[in-house]
Amino acid sequence: MGFLSYVLLGGMAYAIGLTLRRYKLEPAEKPAAPYTLKHPLILRYLALFFVAMLLVSAVIVRFILGHDGVDILFMIVNSLVTTFVFSFGLCPDHKKLDVPMS
């Protein structure tokens, strides 16, 4: 896979996380604890995405890279990095800047 393929895969992971946050987490009722990376719902989404990326990585290894066997190291590293990028779109750890317009 080339650099552009990894950029597209990362962009897709970020967009999925951002969409999930915008349409699933923000309209829901406010939780007792704020959504951070330690929140159980966020951890569940990250685990599900990691498993899904393991499956996608297996497909990439088999059909795009053309390996006959299973490249476990590639699959794990690819899934971890993509899940890391997904977490930036999913976790709403952002602060609004209260800068007065002058």
C-alpha cells in the first residue's frame, strides 16, 4: 500500500468517528460522566472499530497486497493506527475558544 492509501484509510476512519460522534453521541442525553477516552461507551466503540479494522486489514492483506498467508503484524499495526485516528474523530475532547471578536 502506498502513502495515499494510508491517508485515505486514515481519513475514512476519522470521518467515521466524527460522524458517530455528531449523530450518535451529541444528540443523546448527557451522560453522568463526560465522554472521554475512559468512558465505557467510548471504549466499546473503540474495541468494535479495532475488531472491524482487523477484518478490513485481513482483506487488504489477502486481496490488495496479494499475500497467500496471514500477515499478523501488519494487521495488528494497521488496526491500532487506524483505531488511534478513529479516536480523534470519536472523542469529543475539545474546548471552545472564548475569544472576543474585536
